[in-house]
Amino acid sequence: MRLKALAIQFGVILASMIFAFGEPAVARTLQIVGFGDSLMAGYELPEGDAYPMRLQAALKVAGLDVAIANAGVSGDTTESGLARLDWSIPDGTDGVILELGANDALRGIAPASTERNLDAIIARLKERGIAVMLAGMLAPPNMGDAYAAGFNPIYQRLADKHGLKLYPFFLDGVVTQPSLQLEDGMHPNAAGVAVMVERSLPAVESFLRSIPEN
């Protein structure tokens, strides 16, 4: 009888605490979109080996409850990314990893145009209350020093302007390693994606932890 009385007393105390403080908060899954070109899409790779899925798996191991949608489109430039932005990023998205510009550089598009498009993408996402992490790119050496001087500083400049988390070079650790690339010498293979995830993981974790809880 004494145990029964204690159980009833505990139930009354618990009920009063819930009434006073509300239901315990339920952790929510962060909704993230990887928005980019073939480097994000996972060109010629199984879906599970693309950067967003491999990153999601690594983040879950690190204890972060996150779902990452793959909104990469092979061949996208910053201009085409801007054109599809609104329908590619659904309502309810908490954050975007923005990776665009490689195809601009390959096609020799004026760096001023690339910067203008990225700036517009970032501004539109911020207007929607969506946090942005910027993944940077470097101009290919064959474009020459003058082009690189105009292109390479874009990402740091935009990160400073908008107060964004920046991962300076999306292909860090992969671009000079043939064993981590497909036969085209441009895109990462599955092992290359693993390196990209490993190297970018600390920056992504910092970005996710900076997203305010709604």
C-alpha cells in the first residue's frame, strides 16, 4: 500500500510539473538542402555515394539529427541555379549548403556575373529566413592568372558581406589526386566524396549548430 501511495504521489508531482512547464521539448530534425551542380549531385555515382547522403550519414554518427536533400543539377551555372532557386528549396528548409560556380569558371563566365548571381541567391534565401553555408570554388589553372584573380576571391567576399559560414574549397584534397577522381579528371569518385565529407565535416557541424532553433 505504501508503494502504491508513493506512485500516486509521484504521478501527481509529475502532472503538476507538466502543467507548470509544458510538455518536454521534442528535438526536431534539421532540414538541409545541398544546392549545387554535378559536384553536389554526385555525377556518375550511386545516389548513396553523393555528397549530401554521405554527409548526412557522417553527421548522424556525430550525433546531429539532420536530413539533407540533394538539389544538385549537373551542368548548373550560378545563373541557372538562380533561375531554379525558388522551386528547388522547399518551405520548411532550415539551411542550404550552396555550392555553385565551378561551371562558370570552366566556361569562362565573367567573375562579376558569377558574384552577382551568388549574391542574389544568398539574398533570396536570407529573405526566406534560411541559413546559408557557402562552399567555395577555385578557377582551373588553365583559365590563367587574370581570371583566377577575379574569380577566386568571390566566395570570401560574399561570406564577409552576408556573415556566412564559408568552406573555402569544396574539392579540397581531391582536385590533385587522380585516385580520388573519375576518369574525366574533374569529378570525385566515391572515395573522393568520402574525403570531401571528412574535410568539410567540421565546418558543416559548426554551421548546423549556428542555426537558431525555431
